[in-house]
Amino acid sequence: MNIATKTPCKVAAIGLGSMGYGMAASALRGGHMVWGVDINPGQVAKFRSAGGEPTELAGVVAELDAVLIAVLNAAQTESVLFGDEGIARSLKPGAVVLACATVPPAFARDMAARCAEVGVLYLDAPISGGSLKAANGQLSIMASGSPQAFSAARPVLDSIAATVFELGDAPGAGSAMKAVNQLLAGVHIATMAEALTFGMTQGVAPDKFVEVISKCAGTSWMLENRAPHIVAGDYTPHSSVNIWPKDLGIVLDIAKSAQFSAPITAAALQQFVAAAGMGHGLEDDAAVAKVYARNAGLTLPGET
């Protein structure tokens, strides 16, 4: 929403990547005091110059109202909270953790239980919308947790999200919904790449593919968002290839535990693994099209 809050909070934003930085900046514009934390000192300096708090987080942990965790995975989330320098035990009672990484539902339940043991609230709050919506405070958040966690997180949620789906009192429900979303999102990106390059074999230029298919029944949000990256030959990472082996791997792990077959997800996963193996892991996830192009002997826009 990106609106000024009537209840300013002291917030730690841990993880200043493309999504985390946008969320931290949106919280800042929402009127909160925000400490930005990242392993990249350049990102921290950039955030401070944009109005983030200039002091080190260690000196204010006990004063924080909320911790916004936007790191890569479950292991990093656990490290932030309970690792050698974890902050959970130093937070004041009633402080809330908003955990935004894509993680298995069982992990979210475990983190919530461990936080509760030290008097800290936990909101299972995975995000969707991409880096632009993160920067504009317009994310969709699939959240679950206790009413107390929602209440404590509300001022931050109001500044970073356009839509908050409240999925119940049980942590893990938000992560389950995110897994469903990631299944579709990953499959849609891979399928977009397959369709675009298939079209090239039939003389359909990528720019014409985008013009026509985006107005037809075969379109998707991912197609309309990612296919233009291929047309432009610009693979600056907004969401990298490397995210998908992790996220689709989580989906397949959950499916296995549920004795559920997900063959289309497995096929999409292999294309992202292949793209990473070709050296495209840090490129925008639209670079999965390069797998199809290589296999078919095609030249994508911007390539020679």
C-alpha cells in the first residue's frame, strides 16, 4: 500500500536483495524506522543513504517491534533467528517476525514454535509480486499465524503489501499456499520459454509472440512479465534461474510427503537445472529459454 502508518515501528529488514530491498524501502516510506541488514555491505550503504537507520542493528535488537526476513531459504531464515548470531532470543516479548522466504510448511511450524518458546510472535508470510511491486509496496502476502502475530505485524504489512491473504491461525498455511503459487509460476515460466522458442521454429518472432499471445487465451502473468526480457535480450536478474531449483525442489519434496505425483513440475525443474548448468544461474529466470534455444539451434534476440 505504501501509506504512512499511524503506528511507526522499529523494524529490522534482513536481506536486501531485489525483493528485500524493495520491502525495506516501502517500510521506510511507510513511516517506520528501518535497519537494513545484508551480507553485501554495498546494499546496506545504499539503504542507509536512502534513509535507513545509520546505526548497527546489534545495538537495538532488544527495542525492535518487527523483523522482516527476506533471505533465500529455510537455512538462512533459521540462521537469522537461531544461528550463532541469531536474534530471536534477544528480541523483546511480543516482537513479531515476518518470515518471507519460500520454505516448507513444516519448517514454518517449527520456527513458530521455537519463537513462541522465547516469547516472540511469528508470521508465516511468503510473498508474491516481483521486485517492482516490492519496491512500490504492492506485494501480495500469503500469511498465517496467530491473531496476535497479525496484529503486531499489521503496521508493517500495511506499508509493504497491497493484499494480505489471511490464511488462518496455523503457521505453515502461508507456506503451503506459496508452494502452490511457485508450482504454477515456475511451470509458467518454463512453458512460456518452450512456447516462445517453439514459435521461433515456425517463423514466429519473439516480439510478435508477445504481442499476440499476451492478448490470447494462452497468456499468463508470468508470460507477460518474463517474455519481454527475452525479446529485449536483457537477463538482468529480477528473479534468478537459481531460485527455481530451490523452490520447485520444495514443491516436489512436499508432493512426495503427500504421496502426490507432480510430473509437470518435475519437468520444469529439470529445465531450470539445465539452465543453471549452462552457466545462467544468476541471470533472470527468463534465461531458461536459452536451454530450448541451444537444443533447437536457435538464436535468441541479443545473441550472436
